[in-house]
Amino acid sequence: MATSEHNILIGTAVGLICVNMLAFAMIILGAGNLTNCPASVGIVLYLLGSGLTVVISSVIGVFIQRRINKKYAAIIDRRWPNLILNLSALLINVAWSIPGGYWVFSNMVPDFYHTDSPTYCNKDSFFLAMWTCVITWCAALFLLWFWYRFHRAVTRNEVNLREEEELSEVYSSSSET
């Protein structure tokens, strides 16, 4: 395995660990504050659901990725299965952030200090839910942009390779005559 492949593997592992640590924090805060947000019960449900969605998609993704790696030896052959796997995980997480965003941003100014207030919400739960919604949407936009640019670059490279092959065939046939 080349050094760049090791770096990609290490970077992926570190990224998965960080994302899953955040997901476990969401699960713990959501489960611990089920009754501490009468302003909107959906906020803690969003934390629980989003955390579980991230953890489950990570675990399933690792197992599916191992099967993809066994089936396709060349990295270029893994492009479409990886794209489908990553897009499906992204779409599930973004789909879950739609009701989460509604629950969070419809209660933009909850009461953080008076626990008997009907607009009370635990401050940590609220801000974690708010920032994970914002980060999820920003990450989704960035990844869609990145995948689009990457796909265009790969397609352009494939077209250039085909053109070079056609030119080399033309030159080789003209030199033979």
C-alpha cells in the first residue's frame, strides 16, 4: 500500500471517530434531556435521531465499504459504489435535519433559565441541535459541490484519455502505411 493510501485511510478513520464522537454526544444529550425541553420536544428527538442515524450509517458504511473493496480491486472501479454509499448516507442525514431544523429554528429564543417556563429548553441541547443542523447543511452543500467537481474532473480525464488513445491509433495506423 502506498503512503498516500495510508494517509487517506488514517484521515478517514480520524474523521469517522470525530463524527461518531459528536453523534454519541448528541445521543447522550438527547436521551438525558428528554423532559428538559418543553419548548419543543422535537429538539431532543432530533438529537437522538440524528446521533443514531450517524452512528448506524457509519457502522453500515464500514461493512459495505469492506464488501466494495473486496469486489473491486482497482480504486477507479469503486467510484460509483462509493458515491452511491456516501450519497445515501448524506441524504438520510440531511433528510433527518429537515424536521430537526424546523424544531430548532421555530424556537429561536427559548428560555434557558426558568425550568418551569413553557418555553424552557436545556441550553446545551438547544445549541448542539442548532449547530449540528447548520453544520449538516453546510457539509451537505460542500460535499455536493465537491462530488460534482470531482465527477467533472474524472469525466474530463476519461474523455482526454479516450482522445489520446484515438490519436495514438490514428498515428500508428498512418505510420504503418
